[in-house]
Amino acid sequence: MKRVHIAPTLLDAQLVVDALSSLGIVSHIFNANAAGALGEVPFLQAQPEVWVEDDTRECQAREVLVDFLNVKPSAEKICPHCGEHNPGNFLSCWQCGSLLPD
């Protein structure tokens, strides 16, 4: 196993694991329950860590994470059907369900 990421929060670690999993890269979160030990152990030893199971996929996982962690939120999309503002990553309008433009 190889460590590929140290996350600031458990939620961030889970998002990374999910992104890797979607590409078939098996990974695990270590220190998932270590936040309660803050103050007793050094801060850096209590952060959630993402480790890949297959050492040969470490480089691929790191490349994926570079792109995944540097994604900027896209601009808002305005629904052509009802005029509602939607986050840029939505594919359909949250208000009326119509497809949004790319």
C-alpha cells in the first residue's frame, strides 16, 4: 500500500476515495477516527490519509488527484426553460428538471 493523499477532513478523504474508486483504483482511508485524539497526538498524525491498495497504481492515482483537487467551480448556468440560476456542475435544472446547456 502507498499513501497518495493527506486530507484536511474526513469528508475530503472520502471524496478522494470515491474519485479513485470510480476509476477502479482501490483505496482506503487511514486515521478516519483519529480526530478525537487531537491534542494527544501531533496534528499531522491525526489527519485522514488516503492509501491505494495496489502499489503499481500509485502514479495513476496521483495524476488523477492533481486534476481532481485543482478543479475550479464552473460558472452558474441559467435554465432556458424557467430562468432559474443553477450551479455550473448541474446537468438539469433543480427547479423544473429541464436539461441545462453545456
